Amino acid sequence: MTRIKVIADILESNARIARQNAEIFNEVSLYVINLMGSPGAGKTSLLEWTIKALSEHLRIGVIEGDIQSSIDAERISRLGIKTVQINTGGACHLDGNMIRPALDDFNLKELDLLIVENVGNLVCPAEFELGEDAKVMLLSVTEGDDKPQKYPLMFQQSSVLLVNKVDLLPYVDCSVDVIKEQSRALNTAIEIFPISCKTSEGLEAWSAWLKKHVGEKRGGG
Amino acid sequence: MAILSFKMHELAMAQAILDEAQQQVEAHRAHKVLVIRLQVGELSTAMPEALTFSFEVISKDTCAQDAKLDITRVPWRIRCSSCHKEYRVHDRLALCPECNSAGGETISGKELMITEMEVE
């Protein structure tokens, strides 16, 4: 019997593919976000709003990840945006390898922003890098303010937290202050925007954030 | 097979463990993997039971089919952002036991590592 010291990161093979994806994106100065959140948090509605607000200024592409169906891709395509649907067939997250073939369907040089909508799930999407510039997490107030405590990794890995459906706050027992406090306890750098895709409240701040970061990458700075 | 479709992230992790085990067997001219020691942080989304089950399924008929996964959970530890005290988090994020501040930098608990293997 031989004992071998190994020290290998189990997720390294995915991380390697994610780094290759990041190189592909960096070569054409394309800003990429990995949009994560529960089923029904409003990810596709957020995409629709963001596209309507920014498509005059930015060339946007979308990859939709779902276990089944092309419902989301159809919704986004209606806005005249190039959209590729990935059906994971049961897998609970997208990984670096899964998005690679979808990249061939885009002319990446002609895009400023690529948004990858991950499978609706607060668990494993946090753990699998895609090669994105930023992880953006969407949480809706109807899900409750205990989510940072229940799904800490997701909040730790995200650069931005959008708290959606704030128009429903009078009807639910959820405190945006509690969400903010607990999210920052897990991740001091996280940027938090309370929003409503229904009333457009707070969305200007989000689109300003997005424009700034896309601009910085395109400007090479 | 229901577990497999709902726990696909453990299946992907199990595949990566098997790949590493097969490479090590080849590199050390061994023929069989006996034990694979893993560190899985408490923050990791990998569930040890699902990881073990996934590994059993995919390692069948390979050099690692009888290998035991020896999984050590690594506690979630935080360095307080105010007083820099390091403390363990039990169950959920609480206030710093020293200065009562909320949160800080996670210094362990995200591990998902192979640390050692026994082969023959």
C-alpha cells in the first residue's frame, strides 16, 4: 500500500475551463455576468427590464440556463436580443463546460455585455465558476429575509445582490434591512440594490452599475 | 436515479475525484485505490452522503470501485472584521464572541479538496 499526498481542488477542472472562458471574454473586452437566484425570484423579468433600458446603449447577448424548456429564451428573443437556451436536463447549475458550445452561437466581438441566467437555485450555482466578471444574485422579498443565513455561500460569492419585488413589502414579513445586514456580515464588499421589476423602483441604480462596469471593461480600464 | 438528477453537483464532483484517482494510480503504477481522503467545508454545497453515493455509482468497474471516501468536514471559521478575532460559526452566522460585531472574512469552510490517497 502506498500513501500519496495529493492536495487537489475537486473543482479545479471546472475552474480551468472557466479561466479559458474568461480569456475568450477578455480578448474581446466582453463583460459577462452570471445571474443567479431562486426559481420565481424574477431573473427573466430583470433581464427584460435591463435589456429594454440598456439595449440602445449596449449590445447584449443572453444565455438562458434551465433544466427544461425554452420559455425564457423565447421571452428574451421577443425583445430582439440574441439568446441561446441551454437545457441542463436535470443538472442543478451551469458550469464552465456547459456554456462553451453556446458561445459559438454568438459573434462575441459584437457584444458589450453577455448575461448568463443560471438555473433557478440558491445552492450549487455558487460553487461553479463560468468565467464571468461578476456574479449577480437576485433575491425576492417573498422568499424571506432568512435566506443569507440559510444559503451563505451564494451571498459570499456574489458581487451584487438585487432585492426584488420591494413593491410587495407591505404584504410580506420581510425586512430589507435584515437582508442587507446579514448579507454584509457574510460579504462586506457586496453591493445591494433594492428593486422592483414591476414598478421599476431602484432599477436606475442597477443599470448605472452595469453600464459603469461594462464601460470599464470596454475601455480596457 | 432520482438522487442523481437532484444532486448533479455531487455527481460532477465525484467525477472529478475519480479522474484524479485514476491519474494518481497511473502515475504511481498502482492498480487499485483503497482510500481517498477529502476535506469538505461546512459551507460547501457538497453533501457527503450524496458525494459518497455518486462516487459509488460512477466508480463501478474502475480502479477505484472499492475505494472508501474518507470525508472530513472543515468547520466554518470567520475572522471578525472589527477585532480580527477568529471564531467558529455553528449553524448560522452569529455576532463576534469578543466584540459583538457582525461577520467578517471567511477563513475556512469552503474547502472541497482531495488531500491524500492510499493505493496499491
